Amino acid sequence: MAISPVLLHNMYPDSDTVFGPPTTIHLLPSPFGSYQPPIPTARTLTVARVASPLSINRAYQDLFLSSLKGYFEVARRLIKRGDVIGIPIDTDLSRSARKIDSGDHQIETDHE
């Protein structure tokens, strides 16, 4: 069975080994039934990025921030301290926006 690395981290944040024996996961019905219990909500949230060549590239900073804002605006999210969340970005969109903003005109030439 394959599992998302993000889900694996969020389920077992204190685990030192990722490649251990398979763990059984038991899903139990909620003691609240269909009633949604009150869940404390944060007034502020501190987010840190996981460094990668793409995430530290300043050219994509606005795109990351926009995607992160959209992630929390489109739906209610239940996260806890230490969770990892994946934020998708469209790098092609960023390149297009930079070309439009800078007014650059690209001329393709053939070099042989």
C-alpha cells in the first residue's frame, strides 16, 4: 500500500524511521455522531516552508503566498502543530506573469 509522504509525516510526526514494519490504522466512528464538536480555532498561524530549489527561489515567492492564501480560503482546514501541508504552484504561470510584467519581448534565433 502506498501512502503520501505528507500524510505519513502528519500521522507519525515523532517517528524516527519511515521504513519500519507496516502499522495498522484503525478508523473508529466519531463519538459525536453527525454533530460537529467545537474545535478551537487559531487567530494566527505561523507557516515555515520546507527548503527546496523551487521553494527558495524568490521568483516564485508571490505565487507561493497566493497559493497558500488560497489553500486556507477555499475550505476549512484542520491542522495541528508540526503538520506538513503541500501547496501546489504553477511555475509556468509565474514565468508568463513575469514576461508580461517586465514587458520583455523574446526573439527566438537559430544558432547552428
